[in-house]
Amino acid sequence: MKILVNFKSGFKQTFIVPKCMLAVEFRDMAKEIGGNIESIEFSLPRRRQSNLSKSELQDGILQLPDKR
């Protein structure tokens, strides 16, 4: 899966991530690489997009919860 991470510094990085990786693990890894995260955009195959709401498809951005 392709994931685009927008960092608060303005830097953007695209990652290719295995499906089995947990979102929390990915977020922690991305944070170590680029610092604080502004947003994360997931690129889903067409067949998976049908499961998302209309607003999620329009925005194309899904926010991960902050680590507690």
C-alpha cells in the first residue's frame, strides 16, 4: 500500500508499506524518519474504496489517533 505522509515541517514522503503492518507501528516509524506528522494519506485500490464513506473518499485523508 502507498502512504503519503505530510510532516509539520512541510516535508512530504511516500512510503510503500506491507498490508500486515499496523497503523500505529507505521506512524511511529514515519515519525522517527521525518518528525511530527501533519497528516497521512492512504492510497487504496479501487475495490477497497467502496468500503469508505463519501467524505473520506473526497478528502483522501484519514487521521490516525495520537499515541497516548
